[in-house]
Amino acid sequence: QVQLVESGGGLVQAGGSLRLSCAASGRTFTTYAMAWFRQASGKERAFVAVIDWSGGRIYYADSVKGRFTISRDNAKNTVYLQMNSLKPEDTAVYSCAASSKLGYYSDSYSYSDEYDYWGQGTQVTVAS
């Protein structure tokens, strides 16, 4: 089993930055792909970014590419999402997720169903 706990959310002005953290516990965490998803009020959950266990393969949603950076520190069992140049449309509950199924060359990384474990989420609000 893997437990994920997000932190770092809050209120920020448009153009500002915020860093989210996802602390994980579990024996096999270092072998899991880790992702961030977000869900805005009244909308479906959307993929944000994913990083493989080695940190060598990373994908971003087009909407955040160039602004967000995902990273992981396996020694600390933590995944990060650095968010820069935040926009009001980034407002959402951000959740981290772990997958034991995704392979290094998988093209299914944006599908919620591919992830086995989810955190409770942290609210990010970007004000104009």
C-alpha cells in the first residue's frame, strides 16, 4: 500500500508561484510513476504532469508546459510540483497519484484509471 499526502496549496495572485509537495509512504514508492492531477469546481479531473521512478521521463499537459515543473526526491519519498506564472484558470484541487502499472514507455500516463493511489488533494486558488 501507498499513502499520499499533499501540502503547499493556498491563495496566490496571478503571476505568482507556489510549490506543492506530496509525501509518500510505501515500500515500493521508488518504482512507481507519480503524477499530479487537478480538478476545478464543476469540472472533470485533468492530468497535469507525470514523472517516472527514475525522474528521467516527464510529461506535462499542454496547459501547464513551460510554467510547471514536476520533480521527485526518492530519498525523501516526496514529489513536488513547482508552479510558476500562475493563472486564474489554474485554480483547482491538486492531487498527487501513484501508479504501479505504468511502464517507462507507456502512453497512458494522462488517464486517471492508470493510477492506483491518490492523495486527498490540496486547494490552489489563483486570484486576479
